[in-house]
Amino acid sequence: MEDSFSLSVSSSDDDLFFFISSGGKVKLSTTNSKVQFRIQVSWSSYPSTIQTFNVSSSDYQPTAYSTSQNPVVQVKADTRVSATVATPFSPRHSLQYLRGLIFFDGSTTNSTSLGTGLQLLNAKSQYVSTEQYMTVVQLEGYDGLHCFLQDYDNTKEIVQFQSVVYTDQPNGLSFTLDGTNGPSALQSCTNYSEILIGMNGNGLLHAYLGGVRRDKKNMVRTYSANNSLTNLPQEFQSDVRTYVSTGGKSFINISDNWSQLQGTTSIGRKGFFISPNYGVLSNDQSFEAQIKMPSGGTAFRLNPLSPSFVGKEFVKITLWDGSRVDSQKTFSAENQFGEGVLEVFGDRIDVLYSQDTQIPTTGFYMIFEVVSSCYRYSILISVVLILLNLL
């Protein structure tokens, strides 16, 4: 960049450093140590193709993009632009490319520099434009670097940001969200769905489908980090998920391994089935999910909270007894859910919600609880005894 700066390096192995300049000098100082080093200077033409994004305070989903596919991005917000950067994998190699990810406070690269992606990542913070525009430039493309863009009206209460884009992490990823001095957020993005496997700590964890919003319309659950055993694991099917810790520290574990959701050994487990964009009109609301118990003797209490079905949307609930289908129920505009809680029996439940992709809906939301089915047999015994008495 045109502005001069210094950087102390204790050791280096083919590290990359980036400068925006038509010329100049680079000074290397070894202080009092005897050091051998080699430098290689490469001149590259400035990226010219510009991608434009608009972000709004009414957005449910943040704009998450790959910097290698969009090397120059101009962003316009309703109020001000908020930008965060995802932690890359293989950090020893890829972190250096974050030095070449430059954020500018304005509509062009002649605007004041806010800093680099590496500085932003290390600060666990967000860059915020002074006015409506921000420009982001990746000086050298590297697949695996991602930015999240939002309107600052929704993120201004967040004091700490972490972000991650990942795939194929069967053992999960662990994060510490310290909300002691203000809300601490984790934004995550996977190819399909994400499982919140576990958590502990002394904070409250608020889960959002999409980005954090000031009006909290897309906040679907609040967990107490030290009392959440019966509420996990829980699946979230959304392009982006945001977890916000308040009032203390929350230690959480997430995974994109769907099998983490299926099995449970806990009678009393509670959770929900929910569309990826629940609550907002969208053509992307269909989903399927599965809960499996290790043995029989279980039942599922289901409480649908969605409005009545319209058009061609439907939900199909399949109950299994071991390897065979025990029962199947389909609910639609012609066969709505009845009043109250639905009780179904089996050691596995499959839920499929489908919509006509040409007709946007607000999605489907249903709470479940895993209970013992032993009372089912006591009811049958009572009925038999009554019949015997009548005879």
C-alpha cells in the first residue's frame, strides 16, 4: 500500500507480503542477529473486474463470497458496510494470503485503507465503512479465503467476531465465544447443514438462521451453555448460521457430519425441525431430517408451530421400527395438522418438508421431544381390562 508500515518477523518460510504501489523501496532489518535470507519481488497487474454487492438491514442472510472468485468487490449498504473474514484452513500456508486482502473505506481503491484481512482476523473484529461504501481487493487469488458482508445496523452491538467456512469435518470444530464484555459472534458456512453438537460454559447462546439481526426475527433458539444436554445435537439447515454468546463464555462444538444428528441415547431429548429460511418468504425452504434411537421403546411428541399449509407444500413423517416402516403420515393443505401435540411411536423418525419451488413460503417449524413409549402399553392393558370387566 502507499502508506508506509513496519512488520517484525522472527522466522519465515516463503512468506508472502503484498504492497499496492507503482514503485518504491522495501527495507529489511535484521536488527542485531545474523540472518540469511532471500527475497523475490514479483510485479502483478491490478485486478480490474469489479463485482458489486448490496447489503441491507432487512437481509436475513449475510453475503458470503470467495475472494478468489471475486478479487475486487464494491459493496453498498443501507447504512454502513460491515465486513468480517473467515478463518482459513491450512492456516500456515493460507494466512499469508490474507495480507493481500485489502479493505478500503469507500467506493474505490483510492479510498482510505481500513487494513488487511490478516489484521482483521487477528483482531476478531469487523471493519466498518464510514459511509455507505466499502471496496475489498484480493491482490493474489487463493482458493479458500472468504468474506462476510452485512449492514452495520445489524452488527453494531457485536464486540467480537469469528467466522468459518468449512466442509468435511466429521469430528467437528471447537470455538470459544467470550460474551463477558459484550456479544461475541460466530458466523459459519457449510455446503448444506450444520450440527450444533455440544456446548458448555456460563453464557447464553443465541442461534440465528442467517446473520445476526437487530430485530431478532431470525433467532430460532436461546440456549443456556451450562444446561443444554437434552437440547443437543441440533441441526441448522441454512446458508449461514450465526451463534451469539452473551453474559459469559460459551464453548461450542459444530460439525457438518449429518450422522451426528441422527443418534441419541437420551430419553427427554428436545429439539426442532426447521426450514433453512424459516420466517421469511423464500423458494428455498424444503428440507429432510432424521432422528434415530439406538433401541426400541421410544416415542416422539411433535408440536408443529407453522401456519396452515397452502398450495402444494406438504410434510411427510415416517416412523420406523427397526428396519421396517411402521407408519407414515402426510400433512398438506388437504390434510392439516390437528390441534395440540401429535404422538407417534418408533425408534426412528424421518421428516420431509417439500414446497413448490415456484411458490415462496415461510417454511416449516416443528418441535420434537423423545419420550418413553412404555405408557403406550399401559394404555392398551387398561383398555383390555375394561373390556374384560364389561364381559
